[in-house]
Amino acid sequence: MVPQGGGSRSLKTAATVLRALRLLGDHPDGLSATDLAEELGKSAATARYMINTLCEAGYAERVASGRCRLSDAPPWGQWGTSAAASPVPGDPDPGAVLAEATTELYRRTRQRSYLVRRTGTVVATVTDSRGHQGLAKHPGLGTHVAPEHAHALAMTKVLLATSAEYREAVDEEGALAALTPATLTDLPALQAELDEVRRTGVALDREEFADGIASIAAPIVSPSGAATVALGLSCSARRLALDEDELVEAVRAVAARASAQWAGEIGARQVGMPLARPDETVERDEPMADGLGRWTGFSAPRR
């Protein structure tokens, strides 16, 4: 069974964020989380999460009364100019580090690789993907991962394990949906698995998101620790059964190296990375192109 409806869910969430911005613009003195929740018909927890994200991204700011109001200008300074230098205040621009990590993981494993991050909503976004022509993509995985599917995919398990706010927002979706017979639907069991992800630094899905397909992911952490991006790969369940240790180690090693590169602890030169074969073209999927991509997303890699 392949999850359906992620696109419509994403559009609905985007519309809610746009409505929140309009409401903040209509109230110069600001709105509290309770006020915003009432206006949007959402829970207070979701409204707080939205406010925190908009403030962190520079679209809104908190005033002395504790309310939140719209910022005087977008986060890149003026309308129509380039985006802010770094996606996370206080952190250096990751530059090409994230794109290089996605490519390196593909080249080490020859499996399709992905970069997944949280956006300014409860939706996770696939911002990058690598693989050669003809290499299958994860069935049912599009540009976004809807919150009601986050518990079933390795990349979003990493984000759930590393962000209490994201986890709280996803929890509000209610019961865990069974996308396949293997999907984990018991909340205490999921919480125990997320604890294990935090301990080991790697997450797996064994045919939980789509039949016959597995995924493995690990976190790339910003230097301040304020943001996490999930780096992962998808493969057949048979390949995972045969080569799990090798694949897990590759994902963990590439993610750890990317974290160190982002922090400036090591240089960007790749060591021991297999070269592309002469007849091989590394295929890069298009990143999310809509306006939400720049709100809380990582800056586009420099080329």
C-alpha cells in the first residue's frame, strides 16, 4: 500500500501558514498563540509551533507583551533580493556541504539518496535527491512527507527524534496510520524507537512506508545544534537484509562528515569517495520550487 494525498495535505498546510501571516499583518499589535489558534481553528500547540518557526525564519517577531507580530521586512532584508546567508541564525552557511553529502552517499552505496528537512510547518520536505538514470525512487515519496506519514519513513524518524516541536505537531495528527502491514502503529513502541534513534544516530524503516522498500537515515546537525537535516537512502528490502551493516555505516559516516564540514572542523575535499563511472550520469531531482522553500529552508547549494 502506497500513501496517498500528501500533495493536497501539503497545500492545505501552506494555505494555513499564509493565512497566519495575513492575520499577523492585520493585527499590528500582534497575536498570542491562543488568539492565532482560535482564528485558524488549530490547537494552541500547533499555533505555538507556527509562531516559533515564523520568528526563527524572520517573518515575525515577539514583542514585550509576549505577542507575536509580523516583521517589517522579509528575512532577506528587502523584497526581491537574495535570501539570508544562513538558514539558521548564528550558524554558518552550509554552502555545498549538504548537496555534496547527498551525492557522496549515492556514490558510496549506489542507492538513491535523499536530503529531508522540516519546513516552516508540520510538513517535512525532500530538498535533494541523487541517483543514476533508471534508479527507482522510493514509491509514494514525493516533494513533501505529510505529518500523518512521518512515523513510517527513516528520514522523518530522524527529524521526529531530534525535534520535540515537530514530534508534538505530528502527534496531533492522531492515531498512527498503517501504510503497510509492517508500519509501526503503537505509540509507545514508536517512542522507544525514537529513543533508539537518538542513541545510535541512525533510523530505519523496513517496508513501513512502502511494500518491498526500506530506508536508512542519519542526522546532519548544524554547528549550533539548532537544526537537523536528515540524510538517507532507499533500497529494496532484500538489499537491506543482505547488506544492512554496510549501508548503515555508510549513511552514518557520510552524515557525520557533513556535520563536521558544516562546522568547519574538516575541509570539503571528499576522501575515498568512489568516482562516477565513465558512462554514468548522476541524476539530481529538482528541489521544491514554491515560495515556501525559502521560508525556513536551507540555502541552495553553491555551484
